[in-house]
Amino acid sequence: MVFLRSLIGRLIMLIFTLRYFFTKAAVYEDACKKTHRWYRLKLPGAKAADGSPFSVYVKKGMANKLIIYFAGGGASWNGQTAAAPMSFQTIIEGKEGYYFSRLDNYQELFINGILGKDDRRNPFNEWNYIYLPYSTADFYVGNNEFPYTGTDGKRHILYHKGVENMRRALESIPPEFCRPESLFIIGESAGAFGVVANAGEVAAFFPECQDITVYADGSHIEYPGWKGIIRDVWKAAEDKYACVGEDGMLIRDWFIRLGKQLPGAALLQSNSAFDETLSQFQNKLNHDQYTVTLQALEEFHRGLAQEVREIKAALPNFYYYIANHDKNPATGKTAHTTTRYPKRLYEDRVEGVSVAEWLKAAVINKQYRDVGSELI
């Protein structure tokens, strides 16, 4: 069985490698020479979690409007999780892994969905894009060099440099992106947490832009110890943890903080009602079990319902979309995020509305609504 799994993993790796060879991003050299094409922009001095070089991606459209997209990819909060990074191999073999420690070429294959190079289904197809990969395991707020012992028995450093990488990226964006008429700041999974934590600072890079929307795609994990992780492990700035309460509702507290920073912005959130991935992380944080049990799903769902209601009550400019995409009838699990997955983004619907249609109505047409209330 182990040999067969390894063989399948190698075959999949070969297929992905061949696909990457024909679709890989070009290197950015002073300008985006073509529209609707991704370019990789190197950031001197920026670091991934293992200390390797870090880059961002840019794509030029035909409109003077800008999307900044924060990618997801787990988190690390102690020595055990630091010693268990994710890789293509761990994903294929189903091994325990908590974060991406470096930017590997195959990750470009996941630039899909709302990030697709040229997809006419996408209401934002003509916008300019800045895409921030995620490889610092700190929700983009960290500023620490965390020592840990690896599985090889040697001492290593995990570079929690998320906020520095974000700032370097914003300082290096193409000049033609700098004065957008509209700004749409998106994050998925860990990037959804990062967007809510950092959107105020991101918006400050574009002081002339008055049309701002912030969207968090998959961002609920309830854990009473968040403040300690943000303060002591990730060494984030005080404003990132001073607002965090002791009940574990991190995204609620960050959203309320963001509402004060950007009172004129529209704040959007989508979540999966019984999110398999976030339930697994929440179960690990609270019960030290990296599994998805019925109890874990119920705990996640109950906390999500409470958190969404509390944000809604606190912020008049907050709107949500609760999904049950790809629900497993046997286990009750639902898919994690939406924006990278064309089917979930364009085809799947709740109350007759797809996520793409909901986003278009809010961001472009300024027509806001909550979707999926009965799911929570």
C-alpha cells in the first residue's frame, strides 16, 4: 500500500510538472508586457518560512482597478507544528502538515478560479492583480525568527516574516497599479485572517482610493489562546493582539477592529458551514487531535454561527455568504474555500446565488445581501 501510494504520488507529480512547464509565470522585468498573464516579481530581502527567497505575482488587466489577493496555507504555533511543514508529497500521501515553508514552483498550478489568467466568467477579469503567496505560517502578521528542533534532530529557524513580506510586496508593485479607482482586498483561508488583520494597512498604500471592499474567504477558528500565539510566537505588533479577547473569536475581533479602521469599506465574509479543513485545525488547537470528528464539525459550526451573528450585530457594513458546497452526505463535511475553485465559485449556489454573482453584486454594483442564513 505504501509503495502504491508513493507510485501514485510520483505520477501525479509528473503530470503537475508537465502542466507547470507549459503554464508557468514569466519573470517580471520592469513591466507587464502582456495583459491577462501572470508575472513573478522577486522581492529582495523577503523570506519564506525556511529562509528561502520570496516572490509575489502580478497580472495586468484592462481596467484601472486592483485586486490584492492573500493566499492561504496553514499556520504554525509551536515547535511541533513548526517541525511539520506541508509539501506536495505530504499532501499526496495524507501525512500531517501545517504550513508551506517555501515557495515551490508547483504552487503556481493553484492560481486558479478568481485568479485565472483570462476567464470571461470572472467579473473581475479585466482588473489588475497582485497575488501574495503564503509561506510564513503566521496569518501575515508575524515578525519573528522562531527556533525549533526538526525531525532530523537539528535546530532550525522558522521565519515568521509575513507582515514584512506584505509590506515589501506593496512597496514594489508596478507603477501603473498605484492609483486604482477601486480596490478589492481578498484573502482565502490563512490569507482570509491575514486580510482582515492587514486591510487597513494595505488601504493606506492607496490613499486616493475611496472604493474599497475587503473579502475573507474561509476564516473561522475558535481558540482561546490566539492572543498568546500572535504576541509570543509570531511577535506581531501590539495592535494585532491588543484587540483580541479571551473567548477565542479571533476573526470577530479583527473584523471589529477593521471596521473602525475602514468605516467606509464594504466588509464581506464567506464560510463553509461544516468546513473540513478549519475544523481539523481547530480540533488540533483545542484538543491536540489533527482529525475531523463529528464533535469537531459541530464545535466549528456552533462557533461559526455565533461569530457571524456577533460581527453582523457590530458592523452595519458587514455581509456574509454561508455555503455547503461539496457536502459529504455520510460525514457532513463541507468544502473549505471557494475563490480558487471554478465549480464552487461559478456553479454552486446557495439561495440561487453563486459566490461570483454575490461578489459582483457587492463589489461592482454595490448591492449587498446576506446569503445562507438558514445554514447557521
